[in-house]
Amino acid sequence: MAHDHDHDVADDDFDYDDVDIKDALGLPDALPPIRLLPLPELAARARTAPVARQLAALAEWVGKEGREVDEAGDLTPDGQAAAATALGVDADELAFLWECALGVEWVVFDDDDEERVVPGETADDWASGDDEPVFGAWALTLSAVLGETLEFYGPELDDEDDEDDEPDFDFAGQGMALAILLFLARREGLTVEEFSDVLWENAAGGPEEDDEDDEEAREEVSETRAEWEEAYGDPARLLLDKLKETLAVTEDDDLVRLTPLALAALHEQLVEAGVEIPLLPQTAAELSGAELLAMAGGITDAEFDAEVDGWTASRGAGAAAHELLELAATAEPGERMLAVAAVTRIGAPAEAAWRESLAVPQVRAYAKVALAQLSGLDPEDGGPADLPAELEMTPDDLAWVATDLLTLAIDEEFPDPEYLAISFREAVPAGREQLLFEGMGRGDHPDTVDVLTHLGEYHPDKQVAKAARTAAHKAASRRG
């Protein structure tokens, strides 16, 4: 339980206040909007968190009269024994709680007597019982757990250790980095394996560009990781277990997600760091159509379907379908397809809105498909092959839908030829490539040139890439 310093627990610890999280992690300026639980419910959940309750118990044991500490800032041996008994924890657990308590002011050194500690501001906030300070105390506890867990339970090395004999991993700051990653991945979550792999990669300093395809280098990293785990345990498992005890994450069917408590705490921290994350109303009925579509990036498909159902019920099916299709006509491709999916979910009551959309170029193709399905005429659903002329898909319709789909596969910063090829095949039936390119060149989709240019540069099939480059040149020339 010894510190390497004299009454200054922050000197050697990783301090998040010293780091610009937005810049350090390369975060975007804005993220999808989020709905947070009301403060009373957040506070109620925070009060049940085991780690926070243990820290509150430690502060209560310290008491207003305080407890004696030694020159290193630790409890005396008798104090450690008494505290461990009072809290019902072992020596290692007490040492961890002590680091957390000092780190976020559950306990502080007495201004009048530096050889004693007394309850700090965080303990006072918790003891107040008021919702806002209680949640604030929990949020500080989360920061302490993220900062202390890997640092505290990792190897204690000093300058005399032979670096060649010890795996070189730096876990400082990795807890918060993983928490932010979970926030970014709140829609799909992270598997335990992904969580662990990211932790190890970051702790090793990230992948070396020259070693990406070096099998020998990968094996060496794997062996070093195995040696570390054998000596010190699995840091990812350790961190996950601590976060579960803090009520910050859930682990269900090997999938890790942040709890509403952690989402609220990290939302606050990210906003303070300069990331725009709008807050959504508490119920689907209060959402605008634009908010409904925007929130899809931060929730699961099942959650989005439930929001659509609640939002539709509050407006009436017909009005909801009209509003969504009006938004689809002016939206970016991703949101357009979300709107189309939401209106499709409405079913038959949306038919009138679909028919009006036959006159809107941006959604005409989707309206034809939807109306064919509603009429039982869709050949892909076993309907008759002959469609009314108004519902037949033209090459321009196919090109518009394909361009929408392919826009989602473009990633200029991290191009992925394999994913691009898969997306292209899903959007374009085999043998129809040239027909598609001709339709894209004639059409008015605003993303046509960008899509064709990207295909021309990154599609792994040389013939497809060449045809895309030719079509891109024609499309650009046509548009002046």
C-alpha cells in the first residue's frame, strides 16, 4: 500500500485533467445525439454501485476526527487492519480503494495536520443524499477506477529493472481510452476479445506500420503478451470486473456495453472536451423526425425500431410517413435509407405517402419498391413478374439506389477495398456494372462523382475500377 511520494498522490498517477481527450483520441467534433436517464434515476442507480459504497464506507470509517497516516501517506499498519475489517475487504482491495479515495477526494490530507486524513468533498457530496452531488461523486469514482485499476494491479518496476527482462507495456490512460471507445461504439458494443485486443495494442504503443504484415513480429507480440498475463494476470478481465463493480459496464453474451450511468458521465466529460453530443427528449413522442433519424447512430436496430413505433403512434401512421419521406428527400444517403426503413415498417398506412413520393426523384426508386411490396407485386417476394409501368425500376432508379448504398462504403481516411467490393456486389448485380455506370453518369445524384472516383481508386477488380474511372470523368465533365 506504499506510495512512491510524500503526501502527493497525483505526482506519479495519470491525470486526465492534464490531457485534451478530444485531441489525444482523435475524436470528431460531433457525435450522434443521445438520450440520458433523468437525474433522479441516475442517482438512484449510483447509490447501489458497490465500489462507490465501499469508498463511502471508507470515508465514514475515517470520520470527522480523521485517521493517522505515515510519511508516505498510507494508513498505519493498525489503521489498515482496522479499515480492512470495517469494510470487509482484504489488504489488496483496501490498498486499491485507498488509491481511488485519495485520487478523487473521498478522503484528503488534513490541512491542519498532514499526518492525518479526513473525509473529502466527494464524501460530503455523497453523504448529502442530493441527486446531483451523488451522481457527481459516482462519476468521479468511475474516473478513479479507470485511472487506478491497471496502474495499481500492474507490475511495479523501478529504474534498476532490466528492460530486456520485462515486457514493455504502458497502461497509463488506457482505462479512459477504452471507456471512450465504448461510448463511440455504444450502438454495437465491443466483444470481450475486441476490448482486450484494443487494450493490448494501445498499451504496446499501437501497431508498427512496418510490422503490419510481419508474421514474426506478430508472434513476438503474442508471446510477450502471454508472458505478461502469466506474470500479472489478464488486465482486460481485471478492468472489466472493476467496471462491473462500479456499475459502469454490462457484459452480456460476450458483448460489453456502457450502462446508463457511464453514458451520462462520459457524455458530460466529452462535451466539456469540446465534442458536440445533443441530448434527446425523454420519450419518442417528443422527438422531431430529424432527431429520430439522428439518434439511430447511437442505438441498436431493435431500439431504433421501438423508437420508430413510439414516434409513429404519437403522430399517426399517415402523418409520420409523410414527414419521414419529406426528410428523406433532402437527407444524406444514410439518413435517407433510415427514413425509408422506418416508413416501410409503418406498412399499409404509408401507401398514400409512398404514392406522392413517386414524383420525388430522391425517393422515387424506394417508393416503387415499397408500393410493389404493399401490392403483392414484387417479383422478389414471389409476386407476378409484370409490374405496372409506374412501378418499374428504370436504370436511373437503380443507379440512384446503388449510389446511396455505395456512398456508405466510402472511407477516404481508411479505405477498405474488400468492404468496398462487397458493398459494390450487393448494390450491383453481376453483369450490370456498365449499365449502372451509365445510369450514374446520366443521373443527378450529388455523390455520383465521389462514389465513382472512390471505386476507380480502390475497387480491387481492375476492370470495375477502370470502368468507374471512365464514368467518373464523364460525369464530372457533364456537370461542368
